[in-house]
Amino acid sequence: MGDERNDNKVTRVLREVLDQAVENHEIAGANLLVTQHGSQRWYVQSGMRNIAQHQPMTRDTIFRLYSMSKPVTATAVMMLIDRGLLDMGDPVSRFLPGFAHQKVSAEDLGIVTSDIPTESLGDIARREGGESQESLRENTVPISRDVTVKDLLTMTSGLSYPDSSHAAGRGAARVFDEIDRNLLTDHPLGTLDIANRMGELPLHFQPGSHWMYGTSADVLGAIIEVVSGRRFGDFLRTELFEPLEMSDTGFFVPSGKQQRVAAVYDNPLNPMQPENALDGIGVGSGPLKAKESAEAALREMATNHLGIRYHGETDPAYQSGGAGLLSTLDDFSRFGRMLLQGGEYEGNRFLSPGSVEAMTRTALLPPQQRDYESWQTGYGYNFLMRVLERPGESSLLGVKGEYGWDGWLGTYFCNIPHDDATVVMGLQLTNSGTFSVTRKIKNVIFSALSR
């Protein structure tokens, strides 16, 4: 651990980075926790978790994780593998009948796109003019082999997120439109129903031939339900969250804790709604015009993006393994600590050390790696997480072997085995993922840990 004077200086620098981002109206607020050797090293917070309600960011603020849910889902899968209940070579069709007799879109062969899903599902549907499920399956070829559990864990399945640029993505948009239409009714689609519908869509490419970010983690959540005989959320609660004392983590937030949930703000540089763009103001490159208030610059976006209810006070029918969890910094730090300690926490064994090692080393074959490199240079990928392989090629300062993932709204998680450290950051800004503020924060942490 560092000396107190140094740590105070680092704390001040980290706070200044967040304060500047808040002052520039890049974000409404954020908080950050870095733990090392199981103890807090740095904690900072800045700004507001809800501008309109004048609620400041606090340590116990609850965030929608979106894709930062994926490492938790992958860990649950490995727990089943450790117990001999699941095999990575198992075909997905063994658990989900929708994956039997799959097809691959002939239109999409050779075209691979990877990014966080940012398009409006309604906009995709309107542009495509009601393309039918039958028409999507017409221009297809048979699969060369079944999609396996390993394909899902490495995002090499051919499953797509909604994307208007190819048939598989347009098919996914149709499924998510159906989820959205039923989401707030008395007959919402459930985890198994949705996974089977995804399996009935044409794949974007032959299984294992490419890497592409998609709905694989959501299908894994459904497989966990089938194998365990329990709802996905119940499995996570009893097998992970309760033993790890992650009392603020789950697929919904009860009414008594709702006031702690951070509001989501539309990203003015890349908004979901065009009217929320701030043309000509230059967010991110300098302060906004003095007359612009935070409330004017950052507008709340009460979105049910990807079938995740904005105000979820009860257990949802759809427990999304790729996007559905909410959590706090302290809760997620305990999850990260368990992985750093080789699958053990406070006397409880969750995974074998060998299994954690297997999860956190890259597993991509050269053709798959080329696809992934086009998105996140310097990293490999396995068990729904990035793994830093060649630090000099990354746009973030880091150490070989560090791993983690982020979320669509800007939440960020990174374990750094070299320094026995966990980094967790919370904020809620649409279409952000790992962006400029994240990189600045991570670079400061790297420099401080390497002293």
C-alpha cells in the first residue's frame, strides 16, 4: 500500500478529473472505488445522481450495470462447470429447443460489426418497413455445426444485438421490439422465451468463425435456469450475492431503495434522442457556455433499452444475463475481490483457482481475434470479459493480465492481478461505455499503482 501523503494526492487528482467532467456537463455525477489487498485504497465521488431532485452522488448509489452484468453471468456459468453440471462443448440446443436446426444469414457472410447496441429499436423497425421473420429466414444457409456454450462465453456464436446494417441484427431488433411491447403488460416475455426466440433467428455468421458482440450472455442466463432448475436471479442471489454480501445487487430494486438509484442521462455527444444533442457547444473539449445549466445540458432518459425496465421495483420476467443487473460500488468490488482471490471470499469457495485462471486468459482463435482487435486493440477476450494482452497497443494504460468489462451507461470494472487491485466506477450516461472520462481515471490509477 502507498503512503498517506501519496494516496491523498492521488485522491485529489481523481476527484479533480470527475469534478471537471461534471463542471463541463459531460456527466451528471460519478463515483469511483479502488481497493487493493482487500482494503480501500481510493474513493471519490462528484456531482449528482439525480439533477432534478437535487440528490448528490453518494457511495451507496445504485447503478444499472447493463453489460457489466456479463462477468457475473460468466462466473455463474463457470460455477456450474466446476460442479460438473455443464460442459462448454454442449450444444445450446440441448437446453433450448429454439436453437435446433439453426440457419446462417447468407446476406451477412463476410460482414462483421461489433459495438455496443445504441440504435433505437423503433427506428430500426421503421427503416426496415416491417421485415417479417419468414423473410429473414429465406436467404439463409445451414449451420456448419451447432452453437456451443463456449461460443456463447467467447461471443463467437453469431448472435447479434439489434443492428440495422445486417439481417441478423434486424432480426434481433424484432425480438427486442416484441420484448418492449410486452414489457409493462401483464404478460411480459420471460428469460427462456426470449432466448428461444433468439435461437430461431438466422445467425450473423457460422458458429466459431468470427467474434461479434451480441446477445450470447442473455442466452447463457437461460441455460443457467435450465441446468440449475431455478430462475436465473434466484441462482445468482443464493449462490453469489448472499454469500458475497452483495445486498444491493439484483435484477430489481425494491421500493425502499428506489431513491438511491441514479437517473440516466442522454449523452449530448451521442444521444439516443436527437433533440438531446447539444449542437456546437463542445461538450468534452471544454466547459459549456456559461448560460447552460447541467439540467439543460444533460436530460434524463427514462429508457427501457434492451428490455430493462427503467423503474423496476419487482422481479422482472426477463432476467437479462447481458444487461439486467443493478449494483453499487462496494457490492461489485466484493465480486471482483472474490475473483482476485482465486474464487474465494471470506471463507466461502465459489470457484476453483484454476477455473478463475481459465476464465481470465484469452481464448480467441486468430480469425476471431482479428475481429475483436478491430474494436479493442491490445486485448483478448474470454468468459465475457476483456483481457489485456499487449498493453502498449491499448488506449488505456494498463498491465498485462488485467481483465474486466464496462456497461452501456458508463459503469466500469477492472481487476488488476499484478497489483492485487479492483477498480469500479459508477455513472449513468447513455452510449458511453469506456469513454474519455474512464480512460483519464484509469490512467491516473495505473500511474499511482505503478509507483
